[in-house]
Amino acid sequence: MTKSCLLSIFFLFLLTYTYGQNKQDKQLAKVLDEILSGQFKPRDPGCAVLVTKKGQIIYEKSFGSADMELNVPLKPEMIFRLGSMTKQFTAVAILQLMEQGKLSLQDSVQKFIKDFPYKGYKVTIENLLTHTSGIKDYTQLDLPDPFIRRKDFPPKQIIDLFKNEPLEFQPGTKFKYSNSGYFLLGYIIETVTNKTYSDFIQENIIKPLGLANTYYDNASQVIPNRVKGYKKEDTVYENTDYQSATIPFAAGALISNVEDLYKWHQALYNYVLIKKETIDKAFTPFKLSDGTVTNYGYGWFIIDIGGSQSIQHGGSINGFKSNEIYFPKEDVFVAALFNCECAPMEDLSSQIASLAIGKIPDEKGIEISEDVQNSYIGKYFTPLDTKRPLVISREKNKLFISVPNEWIAELIAVSHSKFKVKNIRPAGSLELFKDSQGHFTKLIWTQSGKQTEFTKSE
């Protein structure tokens, strides 16, 4: 066979393959258009979505309104608050300092914050990165001033609000999502570099990568293409409550758009900011002291979706939600930004991601025997609210969770201890835990990135 003949066959194959891929991408775009246009009405708050496959943008669209009062349509290039997606930027900043020899992940908090109380155990930078510090989440505290979130504070003053709280568990023994850890990391960055967190991120991440639409949030600054955020009370949309960016700080104060998030993603996987071995470690689930593997690395969750490993993080902050999901094996990246705290971010993002890798989201769950189902049944209380239990019940071989006289939703079993909550907004999930006797006595409820622990009543 001649060389020219081989080349002809190759290019014919390439054209056929490309046509097939283009057809799949067009079908995906059509499905996503139907899903998102059905979810977000033109004059309501909406979303911007970007999907890439093997380095190519295959879908980039926006739906809904950027400003309901002025009736401004959302555009993909518009800028949203990221909330907890900020944590991955903070994590990379810490890892940059580690590579420069300016800190070690095994350094204690007290090395950099001299007046941070020693609580009987060493709390390391790695504990802060992996949410295994045991330090109470400052966003869950009963604050003395209901308007405190509207005021600007230096980071140290916020740290003083929670530094004397007792540890919730011995560091390294449990995973519990805590914004306090990343707030402390931001202050450690300031202490080590003698620069503000925002300046360090600007100089070492935003500027080198050319992220022209990424900023540390500042309400007084005029930022082109910044969208307005909303909340929903019953069926009525309202402007979101104002919150100073100094409150979320390094745990949630960045703003950006979907295209910059993709540039950020590309930089990570091209090892522009930190070395390959460092980023590989960041994307590796952290192992607790007893050998239990968590689903979190350094600034990212590592979660299975439809049998495929994903590296992801979401965010939820006044008026906004966000999510970013990457499938390394399929080389598929999804970024979704929403300008209402009411948006069903978790469900939609997972649905978009599943479709992008060619999998239909499974809502059936696994089958669980009647005996095991019955072992879940009961009332679960949190010390914060002893009058409104979460109740797990069973009817016609289906499990349900409810707050009596308020709402009820079906549970979809992901495993024998983990469940998705069907058709609830914002999306929720729960995990059940056994005591030393093998009985289910505790559950952790997760919604909008926040975790709440409930204990089963006798």
C-alpha cells in the first residue's frame, strides 16, 4: 500500500471521527439548551455554563437575567461571586509558598499566628487544607451583632471571633468542612509574605495567568460585567443581602467568569503555577489517622460521578452559587455559575457533567434490603434545634426524609450509608454513621456546601 493511500485512509478516518464527535457535541448542546432554558426564564436570575472536551470549548451559553431591575440578559463573559471555589486558589497559593520553602504543610497554626490558642493537639496547615483540623466553622457561630456581615474587618479580628472555640475533634481523625481553615490559610499567606491576601493572589495567580475577569471582590469597585445576586422568598425574587468580602476572605471572596475558570483549570494541568507532584497531591483524597480515606484533597473534592472520577468544588455565597467539575480520564471540564442562592446548583451541575461524559444521570440508586432500611428509621436531632428533627421513614419499600409539617423528600441510596435527597432545593445529601455496636445513630446532612450533624433519638 502506497504512502499516499495510507494518508488518504487516515484523513478519511479523521473526518469520520470528527463528524461523529461534532454530531455528539451538537446533540449535547441541544439537550443542555432544553434543560437550562426550561430551568431559567429570561427575566429571572440564571446561569452561565461552559463545557470543554479534550481542550476544546464545546458549549458556552448563558440563560436568565444579570439584572432583573434593568432587564439585562446574562452573557457567558459576565462575572459572578465564586464563594467556596475561592478555596482552590487559596490552596494553590499555600502550595506555592511550600514549594518556595517558606512554610511546611506540617507547620502548626501557632507558628504563624502566635496568639492562636494551643488546644491540646497540633493543628497543621495540612489539617486546614483538608478540613480535618477540628476548628469550628466561624460561619456557624451565633454572632453578637446581626449586621456584622455588612462591616469590613481585618482578618485577625474575624479570627478572634472563633479562635477560642474548643476543637470539635482531634485533628486528623475526622473530616468536617470548615470555612475557618481556609480563613486561617489566607491570614497565614499574609503573615508569610507581608502582603494582603488579595495582593498575593493578584500578583502570583491572576496576573501571571492573564485572568482579566477574576478579582478579589470589592463592592465599591466598578467592575464591568459584574452581575447582581438574588435570593428567593417563597415565589418572590429579592436582591440578596449585602455581605462584606472581608467576611468570606480566603474562604470565598473571589469573583470570576466561566472562561477565566477554564484558563485557571488549564494552568493547573499544565503545571504553570505549581509542580506536577504537588498538584497530584492536591488531587489525592486525604487519609485520616485511622486509614479512612476522605473525598477531599487540598482545595478540591474527589467524587465519583456515574463511575468516573471527578475533581471538583462548588460554592455558595449571598446571591450566588458556583461549581467546577473535571473528569481527568475523559478530559471533560464543566464550569457553571449562578446568580441566585436558590439555584439547584448541585443537581444541575452533576446532570450537565454526566451528560458531558456521555452518561445518563441515575436517579434509581442501589437496592437496600428491608431490614437495613428499617435500621435507618427514626428521628434525628441537632443541638442547635431540638424541636425540628429530621425524620427518616419508609413506605412501599422507599425511604423518605422529612421535617414534619414542613417538607418531605425521597432518599436515593448511593451506598448503604450515603443518600441523595430527591427534588429538594437547594440539593441535599446525607450520610449515616454506625456506633460501636453497629447501629445507625448519627447522620450528617449536607446542603449548599454546609454540613450539619444530627443524632438519633432513643
